[in-house]
Amino acid sequence: MAYDFDLFAIGAGSGGIATARRAAQYGAKVAVAEFDRLGGTCVNRGCVPKKLMVYASHFASHVQEAAGYGWTFEPGKFDWSRMLTAVNDEVTRLNVIYQRMIDNAEVTLFKGHARIMDPHTIEVAGQTITAEKILIAVGGKPSKPNIPGIELAITSDEIFHLAQQPKRMVIFGGGYIGCEFACVLNALGTEVTQIIRRDKILRGFDEDIRTEVQDAMLRHGIRIINDELVSLEKTNEGLQVNLKNNNLVLTDVVGLSALGRIPRLENLGLENTRVEVKNGAIVVDAHSQTAESNIYAVGDCTDRINLTPVAINEGRVFADTHYGGKRRVMSHENVPSAVFTTPEVATVGMTETEAMEKYGEVAIRVYRSRFRPMYYTLPKLEEKTLMKLIVHVQTDKVLGAHMVGDAAAEIIQGVAVAVKMGATKADFDATVGIHPSSAEEFVTMR
């Protein structure tokens, strides 16, 4: 049977566009459908605008730190509107670049919500299109709890479009998104209260890292409360946040930044296929194939590792395998990640707890180093960096590397190469450090 396209990708975010471009480069006839702006969550409501806001939030502390080095600056004034305009202008610029990329790759773009009608047929904006293979790359969306007054809250999607900087803000959840925005807004001058259901933020990260970051956030002025959200209501004094343990918090804006994200599967037409959904996510095998042999899925909608570079790599592996003659499998082991809090977090490999559960407590050795970086000595600030290596005693292999501190993401990216290659602690020890730097601590820990 002749199809309109070799590949039809639903979703023009990181995974969808990466797959479409790579497949087209191999000569496949490719189309992609998108009802929103190109680039998906990362470009429009995630990584890119968030990181730009993180940069903006650092300047106040830089001014304070500069005094220790002999610099004097007049008190500055922050303009929320000007920052958001600059951030959103950059997002618009990237949208244009993404359009140029798919145009140059000769990928056909269909604007609208795509719905699968049968395993080879898609409907978009009244058009019916057929494809030999379908790739689902629809990403995720913020999750909202079903409680009274939930319509008064915003999510991480809307935070980039607030007309005014909130004087007070309550953020729910202790995941990386909530922690990042708590740090950003706090540094920009907003009074931030973060509500978490557990005793510590960043569940799933190494325990030492969780403690280090939470202590730093508290020290920087963020109020953290262990409780659960019951309801929201509007009062003359502001938004009233009602918590389970009879706690009340008044605020200007309520942000549900970290109550999780769920795959965006509504109205996708999966019921017209054999594609399986489990726990709200599309079930795929190691090759990103669903239960329908010609339908595949990558990225956050599969809820494997919800990171932009993972979605991109999953998509490129799919394209290489099916259109490039290079059969590959995406490895989801030792994937590095970062949390752009203040201080910054980056990690790769196993946590101490994971290593102990797999190998036993006596089978691992933990190396830690906690110190004040040279940068903070002259300003006389008690900012700390924490570095940690998890090592398997029998093989001497480095199972995990974790860091809290300035440039953590930049440093761990390089360390991740070594961990991915199976480096041993002896390999780290044999590497000459770059002095003076914080990074050298990873190769000098004894």
C-alpha cells in the first residue's frame, strides 16, 4: 500500500523534531503535526526560559559578592516586565529557528491537533493523512489536583507570562521544577513559601544532595513547610492556602510547579489502536515500539526519563535504526541531569541508597568533600560545595557522582563521560586536577 508519508510524527517538541529531521536526512518522506508553538515544553515553557530566569536571578548576589573584591555598585533595580519580555523574545527567536530547521529538512508541518484514526491514518485540522509509521512525541503537561479552588492556581506553564512579579508566592511540591522556581523568585525578591509533602525536597536524588540544597534554600530565606494542600480561596488579603494540618498561608500567587507532569494523551485516538497505556503513559519496549507494530513513542509521553536530551536521543536512535541502517538501542543508564536551584545540583549514576540496595552496604565506599569555594573567601560568605563519589569496592568502578555548587552541571557533564565509560576510582585518582578549581576535588578525594 502507498502511504502519504513514510513517517508521521505527532508533536513538534524536542523528540518529534529531532526524529523528523534525522529521518528526513536519510531520505524518508516525513511530516510532523503540532497544535502549539514549535519546540515543545523545553523551548516554550521549560528548560530555555527557565534557565534564562535563573541567570537573571543571580545578579543580585553577584553585586553583593563583588564588594568582597573591591567593587562598589549603586543599588540596582529589577524590572520583571523587562526580563520576561527579553525571555519571551528569545523563545520567539527559537521558534523561528525551529521552523527554519524543519523547512530545510523538507519536513511537512501540519498545524493542528493530530488524532490517530487507525494504525496508519491520522486526522489533522480536517485533513486525513496516511503514514507507514507513526511516532508519538506529544510530551507532557502539568498535573493539577482535584481540590476546591484549584482554578485560582497557576502552573509552571503560566509563570513565564505573569504580568507583575508577585510579592508573595506559594509553590507546591518539592520536585526539581518547584525548587528551581522557588530559588529564582526568592533571589528576585519575592517572598517564597514552598509546601512539600515529605520531609525533604528532590525525592529520588542522593540524600546528601537533598539535605545540602534544602539547607541552602532555607538559609537563603525560602520558607519550607511540610504539609498537604487542601483548598484555595480568594480573600480580601490575597489568596488563602488551606493546608491539612490547620495551617493557613496568605499569598499573591499560588504555583503548582512541582505536583508532577503527566503525558498529554487526551484526544490522541489511542483507543483506535492496540497501543497500551499504563499509569497514564504509553508503554514501549527498548526500541520505543508500542504494542502496535508500526507505532512508536519517545520522550515524556512514555514516562521513562523525562529529560529533553533523552527525548532527542530516543528519537535519533529510532531514525538511525529505521531509516539510516544503523540499528541502535537507547541506553537509559547513567543519564546525567541537573537541577538549576541556588546552589545548583548535578548528578550521574547511582545514589548511595541505590548502590547499597543493589550491592550491599559493605560493598560500596563513599567519598565526600564539602568545602567553601575560593570564590566566596573574599566576600566572606558561607556558601558551600558538596561533591560525592559512590564506588564499588570489588571492581573499584565509580557507580555515581553527585555535586551541589556553582557550575555543577558543567562539571558533572564531563564526569558523566567517565562514569558512562566505566571509569574506576583509580582512573579518577590518576587524573591530574586543574588548580585552583572546584572541579579538581573530584580527582583528589581520598
